[in-house]
Amino acid sequence: MSGSDTGGRPEEGIVDDRPSLAVFGRTADAWFAEHGRPANMSLSRSLDPAAHVAAARKYQRGLHDAGLAGITWPRQYGGLGLGAEFQRAFEQAARGHETFGDVFTIGLGMCAPVLLALGTDQQKRRYIRPMLRGDEVWCQLFSEPGAGSDLASLATAAVADGDGWVVSGQKVWTTYAQHSDFGLLLARTDASVRKHLGITMFVADMRSAGITIRPLRQATGDQEFNEVFFDDVAIPAQNLVGAPGNGWRAATLMLMNERAALAGGPISSPVTLAAVTELIRNRGRQDDPVIRMRLAQAYVAQRGADLFAERIAAQVAAGDEPGSFASIGKLAAGRVARQVAALALDVAGLDAIAWDPTEPDGSLWAYGELYAPSLSIAGGTDNIQRTILGERVLGLPREPQPDRDTPFRELRRSP
Amino acid sequence: MSGSDTGGRPEEGIVDDRPSLAVFGRTADAWFAEHGRPANMSLSRSLDPAAHVAAARKYQRGLHDAGLAGITWPRQYGGLGLGAEFQRAFEQAARGHETFGDVFTIGLGMCAPVLLALGTDQQKRRYIRPMLRGDEVWCQLFSEPGAGSDLASLATAAVADGDGWVVSGQKVWTTYAQHSDFGLLLARTDASVRKHLGITMFVADMRSAGITIRPLRQATGDQEFNEVFFDDVAIPAQNLVGAPGNGWRAATLMLMNERAALAGGPISSPVTLAAVTELIRNRGRQDDPVIRMRLAQAYVAQRGADLFAERIAAQVAAGDEPGSFASIGKLAAGRVARQVAALALDVAGLDAIAWDPTEPDGSLWAYGELYAPSLSIAGGTDNIQRTILGERVLGLPREPQPDRDTPFRELRRSP
Amino acid sequence: MTIYTEEHQELRATVRRLLEKSADRAAVRATIDGLDAYDQALWARMSAELGLAGLAIAESRGGSGFGVLELSVVLEEIGRANLPSPYLSTVLAGLALTLADADDTTARLLSGIASGERIAAVHLDTGDIRKSRGVEPSAAGHVPGGPIVGEQVLNGTARHVLDGPTADELVLIGPGEGSVVDLGGDGVTVRRLAGIDLTRSHAHVTFDGAAARPITVGGDWKDRVAALAAVLLACEQIGGAERVLEISTCYATDRIQFGRPIGSFQAVKHTLADMLIELELARAIQQDAVRLAATGAPLAELMAAASTAKVACSQAFVQLTSDMIRVHGGIGFTWEHEAHLYFRRARASARLFGDVSAHSDRIAAHVGL
Amino acid sequence: MTIYTEEHQELRATVRRLLEKSADRAAVRATIDGLDAYDQALWARMSAELGLAGLAIAESRGGSGFGVLELSVVLEEIGRANLPSPYLSTVLAGLALTLADADDTTARLLSGIASGERIAAVHLDTGDIRKSRGVEPSAAGHVPGGPIVGEQVLNGTARHVLDGPTADELVLIGPGEGSVVDLGGDGVTVRRLAGIDLTRSHAHVTFDGAAARPITVGGDWKDRVAALAAVLLACEQIGGAERVLEISTCYATDRIQFGRPIGSFQAVKHTLADMLIELELARAIQQDAVRLAATGAPLAELMAAASTAKVACSQAFVQLTSDMIRVHGGIGFTWEHEAHLYFRRARASARLFGDVSAHSDRIAAHVGL
């Protein structure tokens, strides 16, 4: 992909039918006014995930058909080829509306940038447009039971077989695997070199024979994640992303996009600051100085996270790469969620601990408390983010790595 | 030293003139009733250190002459040869009184146990009794500018010279060096072996030619610590403690005693819980729910530290070695000090930030805040204590140490 | 300076052996998944075979005449195992009834508790329950089977009653007055609640003219029972926290990332050290409160120690269970892993018998505010 | 999404160059050791040469007509250098007087501030000061040199006045009313205080029939000035916190223990990462408040943003300076090291212009309580 493909400049041979910023903004405003739903603070997505994903597909199809999808992406693959200011105008219009980030961030925010940067022309033509239309949902096949924080120690193996590859192994924490059409897969193609060098990225068709998806129940009772088992799954040669052995570079690019996406619009808990403020008032605790102090502290933390996210989102929209710096946003979002959930639990008191099953909001406060820790684990633990910030932003030296040059197959790993 | 020397059993050839527990307890109570001063919460020791040390020597001499010093120590070196229950009775009597721990803990609590365990008979006869009488004050010559947390990388060199040794180098953080008669010194006697193996312990006479003591002013303005410079200082052969190269073992024993001493009777800030409680009442803030909550939290932390200290003190008095576990007490004391100081600062408000110089307690709250962090540094930083707890109490594996077998002289060290 | 003798250590070993065998992870999980409040067979063994239910009940009532010290040992073990069990409620009811003057009502229930046949719950927040006197069966307004003279008539709701769904009898603990009500009796509705803690059951218990038997109590009865409740719960919390640290330490020792056990990394090692610190400082406070409760300390001193223990142990258990999930990473956030069961119990326990805020206020008063 | 233009970056570079040269560690230390409140020669260069004192004062009053955005740049740099300087007080007085209606009193003082010749302090807590009207010089009770008609008579004490010992004039900021008093005038006693922060000076200023010139102000003047005070101070705090992180990062990179830089150990690395997180989250809030203050946002919005910035930046600066000492270990606890100077300033700044508790209460009201 050449540099100009991602920019907003007209391309040769294509009539420039692109809208003005004002027209685009009005189109976006009008679309959300007619089709938008308020950002969903309820637990609907965990209550009926299939319906949630269906609604998400419909939403994305609507955006695409209205000329509001793939705003800054190249036109030849289905994007609009517009500048960052159009992206900002869209985000302005979308504010406060449900945008189904849980369903699409992995595809549009993480897989697509990798495909656009490293994929073949054929791959871009095949995958980008259906993704933009919401026709095809994507997942990320990275983590494994033995490779969490140490992702590069992954063991799922891809063995060359004629023109293509055969994959065996197990992935875990695959968000919405059961609703996905494709996934970007990391697999080991060479165990004789050191761990970062033997990894390759593939496009995996989630309907391939040999793939088994088993939902993973979380501590909250939700089932957003899955275990995905690969049992001699055939992957054709054209599904290779980049070159064999270059998978770690692709993974790094993808994780950087993940951090930017999470920092720019962090996942939040259903127990929001607004919800706990209402709870405090409903319980008549608004004059309690301790509660006032704690709510103020939570508000300050939330403002920090929100304003930092705006800064990162603006950088991303302007085409700047916030890089590892974005980790701050993810850490902040996790911290706010824990703080707000703990406050809600204290205000609701025994009613948050045991409730009549017929109470509509009975479980909400308990759910928020149980959910909050996941924000500090998923997408890289807080400790991993801290190490990234220390090394890549502050430039601190790395720890000694005695096994740095050890071939993968000789590494000490968890069973 | 044989095991029986430290116990309370009668020794052959010595008439058993030892008191009963009841008599001993009455003696101790009577002594403190007549000579005891209330535990000093003021800043006197930083205001006039020389007078403070003089008072300390007088106190210790009084204890000794009343038969209350060296309670569990062997009789042939000046101790009383009594059991742990006598030690407990003494501590009961001493409670609430000034015991000058800042002056004597290093000598009586740390140096003496090392000399008793590893010193020659001649050394024990020469040094223990004057220490018990308060005639000779001791210091610890361990830390160096380049060897703080990594004490074993110390560079002060002792070179064999005829029968004795010649020492050159610099020590730092030497508490009360300017008031000390002797110190236990760690010096490197062999730079060709790995760092822990080339260290030797000596008794240093602080009045030797070539020793220069320069007070080190702390952030608080106090001058309790010193830099001690050794410039070709001659140390006679009989001052060697243990064998050459065995200094690390001696140092470890000394540090273990330090932790136990600190955990059993941790150093506390002059800004006590009682002081801040009185401050709250003086300011009429006793009905402020936030202040009540914070004071309660500080009280809980203080109780935890106090009760843990009692547990360790009882273990020590019973002759058990609390070992690394005692680090918890030091960490807790530092935490309480910070918590109480911060609360005091908030309650006193602007008066803690800027005060009329003629106000007697004007500087107290600021002093407490400035002093508190030192409790988490001196005697091993909180991080070092955490590592000790993780490895020695929980049994977690150590970090890789790539330079484990490197000779000292080839090590990478701070300038 | 342990408060326990060798006999206590033997008791501990016996209970631990039993629970490790009969209440391991799979057994606890089976109880939860079956939506059972507890394992009835295990309860029978604990009470009938080992006499644990009657440990602190007088021998004259069928118990073994021990006290709080022995209960603390058992509760620590129950906390370790994260056992779904009405033990805490039942022995607390036993202590409350023992403190009340002996009469027929207390004697009968104490015997039932000691034998393990009667499960009792306690309720310390009786402000919403109205009491009136029973009438002659022949009097106007008497409902057949309803309260008669010598009994009380209850109306109102006891909310969030711990072990309400499984208890046979409920001891209402008011200031200077107490009563016992049969939860299977007329006019009593027990509504089981959903809850964050899957190892405990709670109920709202509604009284609609239900009969209760009054018991004679001293003026400081409620305060003393409330303090004992906090102390007993603190024992459960310490046991749970201790086990949480063990599990986390094991995981950090076994789990390899970046070619070495994660426990060798300072970030994890120091988290585990912090867990140890929290645990041991809270334990020092809990042991002090147990000692005071066991030796019949003056009420004011006991209450201060109990509130301190409740705050310290609640915060420690909450913190350690959060840290446990952090140390485990993703695996600690799965339904299958036991981490969330301890995490849930820590949150619930922190709010039983008065939350941190209520106890902190009492502590502030004790300190001098 | 920076709020600064290239011109602002040039201003920043200029100020930083000056302070790195003329207010390095040794120079700051010399000012403190000399018990001087500030370096007068440097003040002259800052105001006369660079025009920094008059940055936000109208051109008609001798300033350069810029605003809060430009002040924020200078104050961040002053915070970085931990500079002893009456700059914050003086420019805040300038903003306050600019917000007041223009009259002769404000015009004269603004010109004096812009030129760097007059140092001004502000006092926001005027509850203890009684004001009455001046009388004809011929009237009974008139003291020679005392307040006359058109002036006010002040009695009482302004406590903890920041830069009181060095200021020439004090602006009293009351609700809906203001006045200016010459600190060298009759009936004014300025008592310099000792303090935790060695880089600032404070005074109790006592008025005993002192003369003051009233200034005309709008009804929301005090609230707006108080909000601006919090925002300007937040800029200083962010500058200081940023420098504290830089110094700590350098030390962790250079200092070798156990054969490697201490910054390679997770315990230190993660502490520094936490410092970065605190700093950047507080900075996001501070930048928002600066933007609102610079663009004349509605008062309610500005006050909320200012209180949020005051709380966030106070807590961040306090935390970072504690962490700085932790990272440095013993060396960071010596008098010679600059760590304690930042540590001290952080504690003092957290309590200037309203402490965390006062601002938190305002935030709670803003959120809806």
C-alpha cells in the first residue's frame, strides 16, 4: 500500500465525487438522528449476544450504505478516502450513540489496519469491503493458555502442506469467535529459531473444518470469550499475511492499534458515573461528605480518562501514531471502572450483596464489581502496560533475558 | 559461643545469685518509676543530639547498675543470663518510657548479637560490658554511595598490611557516627572473587587516625546520619570479626537482627495518632465524617503495626528467630507514619504549610510529613523488604542474575 | 505469642482434613451448581461426628463447653475452604442464646443447635419489626395457630437475613430484648435472594402475625452479640485470605512466562508480598479480637477490637481477592476458576454485620472523636 | 490535540532557556539559602526583557495583550524549575484587575505589574477583614496619613498571604467587591512566616486602620478569580511533576545496583510508569481547564474544570514527589538533593487556593450531588 492510498487526496482515474466536510457532517448527523440508538449501558449484550451481533451488523450496513464507513480508508478497497477531519466530524455525530465497538473494534480497528498495511492486494479487495458493510465480522486468534502476557511463546503450529498450511493448537480469550466469519491467526511455523522469529500470521476462515469453538464462561457469568481449537485445519497459501516468520511484526502492529482503539474509546463498565450518581441520590446519600468525596474522586479519574482518550482519538484521527503512550488510557479506564464499581457497592450496601431476583437492577452493582477487574486483564494486563510505558515511552532499560537467543523448542514454558 | 551461653540456665562455677521473676519485675518497675522519663515524642533528639546522646548514656548506665541490662546475655560477658520471661517483664516495665532506641538499637540490638555469635572470646570480653554500661556507643559502617540496596557491591577496601589491615573508602548513612566509639565495618578484602565472597567484617575504632566524619543533612534538616571517610585507616588483626571473606554472613546476621529490632519496636514519627487526634479536636473537626473515616483507617493501620510488633517482640523474647517475616513490621510502620502525617497535614491545613516562627508546634506537621518517607528507606527500602518477603517467606523464585559468578572487579557498578 | 494451644492445632488439623476431603473445589462447585445452600451430609458429619456445632455450647445443653477460641479455629478453616455452610450463623446464634438468661426457649434451641439438628440464623437489625403480645386462644382477634399469651406477635420484615433460606429458627437480636421465631411457622414467609456470593444464601423474612418466643437478655446483649458476630466473621475472612495467598503463590511459582516462573518477576513477587503484609497485619488484629472475645473482655474494649478486626479483615480479604485475579490474569477471570468465588465472598463478607463505614465511625469514637 | 501553537512552543523554549541558565539547581539553592524570596535580577530580566509579567495585561496598560494560554506556558516552566518567584501571585493579580472594571486604581497597578516594577499578591479569603469608609482629613478621628474619603479603612488580618513578604501591593478579593492596599503603607504589618515550601514565602498581613483603594468589580468576580487561581497553579504543578519524572527517570537509568540500572527492575520501572500515568491524566485535565479559562468559558463550566484540575494536579504532584524519593532511595532524602524541594512545594501547592477537600465538594455538586 503506497502512502497516498490512506490519505484524503484524489486518486488518478477516479472522479472526485467526495463530499465537502459540511455536507458529510450533515449526512452523519442526519443518519444518527434517524437510525441511532443511545449508547447501551444495560447488560443487553451479555443477555442476548446473538441479537446484539445481528443489530451490530445491521448498524454497520446502514453506515456503509449511507457513505459513512471506512472514512479515511482507500477508495479502491471500499473506503471513502477522506481526511482526518471527516473522521472527527463522524465521531462528533456518533457521540452518545451505540456504535457496537465490542463487535467491530477488532475487525475495523485492528485487523483492517494490519491487512491494509501488510496484506496482498487480493486480500484487501476480498476482505475490506465486506468488513465495512458489516457482512463479515472478524476476531483475533492470538492468546493461548500457555501464552498470555508472553504472547510470543505461542505454540499453535502451522505446518506447510503442499501449497498451503495445516494448523493445530488452541487459542483462548477469542472475543465473539462464535459470531465471527474470519480471524487473524498467529501460528508458529518454525520452532528452531528464537520465539519471535518463528511466528506467522494467517487469515483463518472460522467455518473451516477442524475448528471447534467452545464458549468460555467468565467470572461474571457472561460468555463473550471463547476457546478455539484447531485440529488439522487447512489454510490456503493465499491466506498468508506478510511473509512466513514475519508474524510478530504484524502482531505488534495489531496490538498497537488495539491500544490506540482502547485508549481512544475505552471499554467501560455498565456501572457508570451517571448510574452511581443516580444511585446516591435515590438512596438519599447526597449529603454524606464521605460519599461526596469519593464521587468527586471518581469524577476526577473519569475526566482524566475521558480527556486523555479525546487526546488519543484526535491524534489517531489526525493520522499520528500514539504508539505505546496510549496504554495510559487503557490503564485509566480500568482504574475508573474499579473505583466507580466499589463506590456503587458501598452505596447500595446489602442490596448489592443480596437482592430479590425480581428486582430489575438488582444484580447491576454486583455485576459492575465483578466485571471491572477484566478491564485490567483483557488486551494486556496492567503490568504489561506498565512495562511498555516504562520501556517504550520513558526509555528505561529492559530486564536481562537470559533465554533471548534460545530456540523456541528449547524454551521453558508452562504446561 | 555454645548454646547454653545465651540461655537462662545456671553455669558451672558461678554462684546462682539471679533474682526471681517477681523480684526482677519489681526492680524494673521501681527503677522506671524513679528514673524513667516519658517516651519522647518531641523533636529534642534532632534539636540537640549531643545532649540527647549524653542522656542516653546516663540512662543505660543506670539500667546496668540496677541489674537491668543484658538480661538474656551470658554472664561472663556482663549479661544477666536470665530467660526470655525476664526480658518480657522488663519491656512491660519500660512501656511508655524513653528507652533511647535510636542510640542503642544498633549496638545492643545489632552489633552485640553479631559479636556474641561470631566474635572471639577476647572481643566479647572487651566490648560487651562497656556497651551494656552505655560507656561505648556503636555504629554500623555498611552502606556506601554506590552500595545501597545492593550492599554486597560495597567497594571500601581493606588491604592486609603486616599483621593488620589498612582501610580506604567511604561509608554513608552512618547513624550517630559522630557520637560513636566503635563501629562494625564491612570492607572488601578480595576483589577477585564474586561480590559476596570477598567481604570481611571488622571492629573499627571511630577515633582512629584517617577517619573523617561529615554530618549528612537530611531533607528534614536533621543531621542524624553521617558520611564516614576512611583514608588509610589502620585496623589491628584482633579487630577482625570472623574469618576474612566471611563478612557477608556476618552482615546478614546483623541485618536480620535489625529487621527484628525494627519490627518489634519500630521507629515512629513524632506525628503520632494521639497527636493528630488532639489536633482534630483542637480544630473542631471531630464531627467531620471524612476525618473520622481517615482517623479510623489510621488507627486500624496503627493497631496492625502495633499488634504485629508485639508478636515479633514476643517471638524474639522467647528466643525464636522471626527472620525475614519481621520485614512486615517495618513496612507497616512506614505506612502508618505516612498515613498519619498526611492526615495531620490535611487537618492543620494552611497552618501546616506556613506558620509563625514563634508558634511552638508550628513546624511539627510539616516535619512529620517530611520525616515519614525516611522510614520506608532507612534499614532497607520497601522494595527490598518486599523482595525478601516474596523470596524468603513465600518461597518465590529469584530473578535471573546474569552476573552471579562475575568477580567483583569486573562488575558493572554505579560511579 | 500464638493464642492457640496444641489442642487447638489438633482441632484445626482435623477440620482441615475433613474439609480438604469432603469440601474440595469440586465439592464446593457441586453445591453451588446445585443451588444448594450447603452440603447436608457434610453438615451432619461436622456436627454429629466432630461436634463442631456445639463447640461453644455448654455441656449441660449437649455441647462441649468450649468457646470463641475454638470457634475461631473452625471458622478459619471454613473460610479457607470457602465452604457454603450455615455454620457461622448457627454458632453465633448459639453464643447469643448462651449469653441470654437460661430459660426453656434458649435451652431447647441450644440443644438443637449442639446436636446439629437445628440450624439457626440471627438478625441484628430489628428496627422494622413490630412486636405485640399474644392473646388467649379464646380472645377476639385470635387467629387459629397464632401467637398466644407468653408469645409475641411479629409483623414486618427482616431483610437480608444470612442463611435465612436454610435456617430452622431465627434469633431476633434487639437492644435489650430478644426473641426466637420458628421459620417454618405460620405467618412467616422466607424469600430467598439472589446474591453476589454464591457460597452463602440470604433471605428477606416477612412476618405477618407470626408467633415468636421472647427470651430474657441483659441490657448490653445486642452490642456484645454484634461484636462477637464481627469477630467470628473476621476469622472466616482471615482463613479465606490465607488460602487466597496460598493459591496465588502456587500459581506464580508454577506458571511460566518469558521463560521463567511469573513469581520471579518483581511485579508479581511484590504483589504477593503485599498480600502477605495485608494478611498478617489483619491477622494480628483478628487474633487480638479473638483473644478478647474468648476471655470475656469489657464490652467497650471488645467492641473496639471487633470493629477494628471487621475493618481490617474486610479490607484485607477484598484486597487479596482482587490481587489474586491480577496475579492469575485471564485464567483467574474464568467461571471455572475458584478466584471469583473468593472474590465474591470477600465483597459480601465486607458488608455483613456492619460495613466498613459503620465500623470506622465506631472506631473514631473509640480513638477519641 | 495540543492547545498550543508554534508561537507558544517558542515562548516555552525561550523561558526554559532562561531558567536553565539563570535558575538551575545551584541558583535556586542560593536563593533559598540566602533566605531570599526570589532572585531580583532574574525577575527584572523576566519582566523587562521578556515581558513575562505583562503577558496577559492589555497593551493599553503596557502589557502584550495575551492571555491565560501564554501564562500557562510560563507557569509550567516555572514549575519545572521549581523557581522561587512571585510570578504566580503577580500575574493572577493582573488577571483579577483586568477582569475588574477599568479605573484609575486598576490602571495604575496593571501598568506597574506589566513593567515588572510592582509585585502584587492576592488574597481570596477576606472574611476576617473589616472595611469601613475613609473620612475627610479634617474630620474627627482622622489619623494623619490615614484613609480619606474615597478610600477604605481596613482592620483585621489576611492570613497565609502567598508572596506577602515580597509583594508591594495586595489585592483583596471579596464576593462582589475588591480593593487594593499598599503593603508599605501606614497601619500595615507584614509578618513573614516559616514554611514547608522553601521556594515560596507567605505572610500574615495585619491591618490596623490601613488605607485601601476600592475597585469596581462584577458579581461573579471572586468566583472567576478563584477559578483562574486554581488553573494557574495547576500549570505550575504539572510543570513540576513533569520535571520530577524526568529527574527520576534519569536517575533510574544511571544508577546501577545488582549489576544493572535500577530502572530495569520492574519495581522501579512500574513506579516510573505509574508516575507517567498520573502526570498525563492530570495533564489532560489541566489542559482542558487552561483551554476553558483561555476561551472565556461560562463560569460554572470553568469552575468545575478548575476544581477538577486543582484536585488532579495536586494529587499527581504530591504522588510524583513521594515516588521520586522512593525511586532515589537515601540520596533523595538528603538536604542537598532537590527531591525534597519539589516534595515540599507539592505539599504546599496542594493547599493553596482551596485544598482537595474543598474542591472535591464543589465537584460533587457539579456532578449532581
